[in-house]
Amino acid sequence: MRVAFYNQMFGLNGKNPFSHFKNHFELHFRRKPHKLYRNTDIDHTIKTIKKSRSDIIGLCEIFEGQESDLCSNLKKLGYDHVHFGDSHTTKRSKIKVKVALASKMPCHKIDTPYMPVLHTTGAGGGFLHCYFPELNLDIIAVHLANQRKLSLRSKQIKFVKKYLKNKTKNLIVMGDFNIRYKKLKKDISHLTLVSGKTKTCATTPLFKWFYNKDLDHILTQGFNCLKTGTLEGRSDHKLIYADLEPIPVQNLG
């Protein structure tokens, strides 16, 4: 089973430094979201997902209004089960941001408490939990606040830690944590990092010379990892994936 996670950067262009700066300025400081929507291209996201050949994929940085386009295109690739979770709302353009899980295997969304969130720049806050009955598996997709929101991110990490406390069966937690694994490890040490300390952001030319860290992670409980890898799309984040197999339950009888 291959699982993947991709911060799609709203379908905007993260490969051109000028476009990257301009789009983020429009997102966070202007009140005209229609300009941003014109610059988005879900087709690039879909092409990257197709290349990943993943069975289950988590996504973040999805604009409200992109759900229908994403769902229809994902279903063409065999992802018949797609669920969305809310995150923060951008401060000025007032666009709701979402996270998603798409799967080729049946799953259903679990109702969860709301993660702490602020409706401001870089607030993250995406949290989505889905259960896969055929696999007896819980998968959680997260998107945490960035380094400029340390107090909020700390609250979000505490929320995730508390939520995972009594999860003892097969579990996958993946997302854009906006924090390096060496700093995250102390809070979720019971999970195994399977994606490696891969530097996933930024992939933007010029920017990556000054900022390039492992911010996206796949963590598991109850699985062996057979292979990992990354792909680059249009986003400023790499897609990460891992091939997993359940650890056999020992017959103690």
C-alpha cells in the first residue's frame, strides 16, 4: 500500500519566484480572491498525484471552491473516496482553506474536535481523520501553523498529541507539520517516521537556497516501510510517499 502527502499550494505556481511572491501577497494582503482563483491550476496537482501512483493521498492548502474539481479529477484516477476537513480562513481575502484525504479503498470521515486555529496568515489548523474498515486503519492528515505562529503551533501539537494518546491500532499520521522532525519527535515519539528527514520545502528556485527543511512527514504505528520517495510538482512543497505493509500480528496461542 502506498500512502502519500502533498501540500499543493492551492494549485498556484511555486516554481517561479515572482509568481510565488505575487500569489502569496494576493492571498494574505488583498481582498480580491477572484484574482487568485484565476491563477490556480488543479490539473498540475492531479498530474503529480497520478505520477505518485499512491493508493491513499493526503492534501493540504486547498481553497474552498476547489473541492468539486478535485473530486471529479481524483475519481478519474480511481480515488472513489474523498473527504475534506476545514482549516483557517485567510485574514483579508476571506478564503476558507481545507485539507483532504483521497483513497482508492473505502473509508469514512470521523467527527473530531476542532483543532485550535486563528484566521490569519500561516495559521494552518487543518485536521482530518478517516477510518478504513477493510484495513482496520486510522489515517490522520494535518496541516500545522508555520514558524511565525509558534504559540499557535504549540497548541496544535498538544491537540494532536492528546488526540493520538489512546490510538493503539494501525495508524498513519501525515501532513505538513511546518516543523522539522527533530523538534516534533519529542511530542509523538511513539510513532515511527517512515518518510525520512527529507527536505520538502521550499522547492522554489532562489528561495530554496535560503530555506530548505523537512516540514512534511509520514508517521506510522503498526507498519513496516518498504520504500519511500518524493516527487516535485508545481507547488513549493515536494510530494512525499511511503510503501507500507502491516506488521504481522504474532499468534501467541
